[in-house]
Amino acid sequence: MVYGFKTPFFPLVPVVGFALVSILAVYLLFSHPISWVIAIVWIGIGFLIYKFYTSKKEIQHHAPLVFNQSPEERKEYRILVVFDKRTATKLTKLATAMAAQKDGEISFLNVISVPKQTPLVFANKSGETGIDVFDEFKKSISHSIRHRYLVRLSHDPTEAILATAEEQEIDTIIVNFSFLRNNRRLLSLSTCDIIGVTPGKNFGKDISNIIISYDKGRHSNLGLEIAGSMAKEYNSKIRIVRGITQSPDTEVQIVNKINEIMFDLDIKKMQFEKVYPKTENMLVSSELLKNFNKNKTGVLILGAGNQADTAFSPKALELARKSKKTVFIVRNHRFSEFHTRSFWNILVHIMKQNKHLYRIYMEILALKFLVTATKRIGRYDEDYFESKSS
């Protein structure tokens, strides 16, 4: 935001204020400890109000959900596919492989972009367009995995994706890399793993061969996990390619790490290749591209890189740009496995040990189910969706 004035003595005044408040907080900790307890309680109350009430109102304001076809029971592992009718079928193959290995579910999100000058409350009829595209899509995919279909209205597609990821407690987002590449907001605010996909012309043949460009770090480790899922689902052949850039001792540790991960994934047949730059000043990426081209078809899995200043490393972007194969660029979030439901499961386990607390909990669940059952009848329900498809 551009201001038409300057704040005097900035940032001296805020710094002095912060220092004085810190001194006061330390003083109150020893002189009046109860004040800290009261402050923590009020902060906790504020957080709970925001988490269970205000945040839901905020999501419905910025990205209202106009359609939701989903089963009542939820799976622990949840994948979100950002729907694009040109590539949705291809992205679903990846999502299906991952969900099958983790007994998960797949949610398909269709975002209806509304012009900024049009209030979202006046654009509800646009949601019908988003529903119709699911009719043909359902006929083109396998239904062995539990699916959920969502339609949101939003002025900003990124806002809708973030809202869905938070509301549905998504573990992994699968999206076209063209949308993801320069979307710093989605990359910085999301709290789940993200896979950017650039589908090749021969996607059906590409999935039979998987090439992993292994760069040490959590992103590449997630790439190995994805490759393992696809190998088990589609009988794909895996080839791991490592561009040598570290000392011999470090490279031995990296190879040992790869072996540990592949052992945990129960994948025995794999091909491991080392690629060296021809000269000391030559980048290893050019030699990697030559190695990748040994297979005419294949899926190239790249880690986002281990840099801290950019979303994707220049090396990963270069390999993705120059490769003619299908490319998966994988970005692993450090805390993707931690969700509110994880802490809630721990709390429920404690409550089960106390029969009185558990009885109260079951009564609340029964009341919640009764209330939601009476509110479920509406325009965008499962009967409406099934009648459209029939």
C-alpha cells in the first residue's frame, strides 16, 4: 500500500514500543503470574472462535462453496485435484495411484472465476456451469477410489484453492504447473504438499516409465514415494538418475538414503544411474537431459530444489522447460502431515478412556448429525447431480 505521508521516526517508535511491552510482560510474569494465565486463556478463546466460526464465515465470503457432492465418511489421506477439463483425466491417474497406496480420497475442485466488479452473491447461477463439466468427466475416470466433487465461486482462483485446502484439510494438491509456477501466494500460504504437472503429448505411454531426478532433500524423497505409488498401480518401471555434485562421502550417504526409502516403499526392481559433468565448469543439467532422453517416453519427476529464496530451483525449471516428457515437479511441505484432525484424534483417544466424557462426545455427534441431516436438502445435492448425469 502506498501512503501519502511518512511516519515520523519510523521504525524507532514501533521498536521502542515493542521493547517496553516486552519488559512489562517479563515484569508481570514475576509480579502477577495470573495475568499471563488470563492472557493465554483469552488468546486461546480467540483462536477457537476464529478456527471454528470466523474462518468458516471468511471462506464463504471470499470463495463460497456452491456445490458439494461427497460421501459422509472421510478418509485420513486427502488429495485435491484442481480441475481443468483439458488435463483433469491425466491428473486423476496420478491422484488415483497415490490414493490407492494410502487408502485416501480424491477431491475435485472446479473454480468458477467471477469478474471482480460482480459480487459473488449475484453469481450463484454460474455454479451450474461448474457442475455440468463433472457430468462427462465422471464417465472418463475409474471409480475405485472415493471421489468428492466441489464447485467454488471466487474472484481469485488461488483464494478458492487455499480455502478448500484449509476447509477440507488437504494433504496433497495436484495442479497444472503452468498455474503453479509463478503463484508465490499458493506456494507460501498452503500447508500441504503440492505437485505441479506438465502433461506430455503421450501421457498414456509416459506413465509406463518413471525417471526420478534425485536431488537430496525432502522434495526428492516425496518424488520417490510418488514413483512407488505409480509403479504399484500401473506396473511402471523406475529409473533413478542422480547428478553428482557433492563429495564422495556425501554421495554415499545420499545413495544409502535412497536405498532406505525404496526399502520402506517395498520396491525392489529399480535402476540407479550416476551422471557426471564432463568438465568442472560444466553444469550437470545438460548431461542429465541427455540421460533422460534415453527413453522416448516417460514421466520425469523433479524435486522443487533445496533453495530458500525461490519456490523452484533454476535447475528444476530448466529441466522441466527443456524436457519433452510429462513432468511432475514436487514440493514437499515440512508440516503437511500435521492437521487439526491429527490433534483431534489424540484428544478423542483420551476422551475414550473416560466413559463420561466419551458419552458426552457421542451425544454431541448425534445432535450434530441430526442438525446437518435436516439442512442437507437443497438445490446442489446428490440427487440433483445424479439426475443431471442420468
